[in-house]
Amino acid sequence: MGFFPFILGLIAFSATLSGGFVAIKYRSQHGAFSALAAGVLIAISFFDLLPEALDLAAELEIPVLNVMYFVAAGFVFLLILERYFSIVRVLEGQTYKNVRRQWGGWLGAGEISAHAFIEGLAIGLGFQIDVQTGVAVAVAIIAHDFCDGISAVSLMLNTRNTRKAAIQMLALAAAAPMLGIASTLFFVLPEQSLLYILPFLVGGFLYLGACDCLLDAFEKNPPWVTAAFSVLGFLVILFVIRTLQFH
């Protein structure tokens, strides 16, 4: 496979770090970044991960309903963990307030890292086919890694994690594609596994975007700011994916 895939993985690493550090630098505006992350996560689900899972299901002759079961499972899994186990009610004065535990941010950012690892797998497996396929896959992934960095940091900061913790999780998300590429030197992930991993991530991303980032953004921004930035994130990913598909 050579070193070229790892050079592309390093570019993906740099893109993710750059997005994350932008979100950290402008931390006072993280409500707007939450809205942007919401649009990004939802768009990646609808226009990248889900179509890939459906194409794979058609190729393997697996019913579409099976794919949707795993989408639902990913959504409910994160809903239960994030809303039931990571939120505690605290008495402030005479009223109770829901306070989010810090590990909820680690959980959400961990899903982004898992997604990034699978992207690294895709790059490595692409190069096992031929160089052209590997480069095409890598370009598609690098194009939205900047937004992945923003999303990971936003999820960490939304759950009151420290700047240091956000940077640690950002480093994991950035390194994940390199780890995915390296793993393809030792094994090949069966397509059947991807068929169930991808829709599970779709469900998780839809929850994170619509029920986590978006709600946090509405609490911190005027409604028009949240709407504008979430639509911007959505359109950026849609444009990137459509442009790459066109070429």
C-alpha cells in the first residue's frame, strides 16, 4: 500500500485538528458552533452514511428495513445513554434544573471518532483496490474533516468539559483516520460488518444533531442565529458531497 495513504491520513488529521482549534479559539461563540455542528451531523447522516449503507445493502441483497432497524437502534441507544444516564436533576433555589454530566460529551465525541476510524478503513481499503479509488475516497473524507473537528469540540464544550478534555477528545478524533488506515495493513473489515455499523452511526448522529447540538444552540443563541448556522452546516456538507459525487 505504501506511504501515500498515510500522507492523506495526515492531511485528514490536520483538517480535523484545525476545525477543533477554531471551535476552541472562539469558545465564547460555541452556541453558534453547536448549531453548525448540528447541521453537519444531520447532513452527513442523510447524504453520506445512510446512502452508503443503503448501497451496501442492495449489493449484499439485505432488506432496507434491516438497515433502518439499526438506524433506530443507534438513535435510541444514544437517547437512553445521553438523556437518562448523563443528566442529573439538581435543586437550584426552589426549582430543579437538568444538568448534563461531562461524560455525555465524551460519548458523543466518541461516536465521531468511531466514524473517523471507519473513514480511515475506507481509505485503506480503497487503496487495496487501486490508487485512484483510494485517492477519491480520501478526498471525500478530508473535505468534511474540518467540520468533524468542530463537531467533536462542540459536543465536549456543550457538556461542560474543560478545554483540556476537549483537546484530548479532538486528538483522538483526528488520529482515528490514521488508525483506521493502519488497521487495513493487518485485516480487511467484512462488508457485512459495515452494513450494520454505518446505520447505527446514522442514528447516533441524527440524535446528536437534532436532540443535542441543536437544543443547546437554541438555549445560547437567538433563534435566527441557530437557524442560520445549522442550515449553513447542512448546506456545506451537502455541497461538498454533491460536488464530489459529480466529479
